[in-house]
Amino acid sequence: MKLVFCKNCGTVFSCSRKVKYCECGLSSGKYIDNLHAEIHGEFAIPLGFSNYSFLQAIKKHEFDGENSVLFTAFIIEKNCKTFSRI
């Protein structure tokens, strides 16, 4: 899952096939195919989840929803082949 964080307004949003914008409008992002995404704006920071870790956390939460469940999230490197800055 690819997400975008805007350093200007603090919005976090997921990428989709349509361009999405943060609350202040200075950052945007979209998927260009099933794997690759683009982000726009000097304040846009690409984020990712480990899909496996996230799905395991969902399963654990469904089983025992009384406790918080951690999963792996990360800032995507600047030279990532699947996330381009335009």
C-alpha cells in the first residue's frame, strides 16, 4: 500500500488511480499502474506499509481487539523504482 504524507498540512492519504490531494492542496499522488505511483509537490513524502505485516496485524486485531497491534510502516527511499516524484 502506498501513502503520501504532506509535511505542510500533516495529511496522510492513500494513492489510487485518480489523483488525490492533501488538505492544503500542495501534495498529490496517484497510481499509474498496479505497482507504480507518482507524487507531486515539494512537501510530499512517500510512505509504505509492509502488506504482510499489516495483514497479520489486522488478523491479530480481529482475534484480540483489546490491544493495540503494531505493523511495519516506512518512508519510501528517494530512488525507489515504484514511486516517482514528478
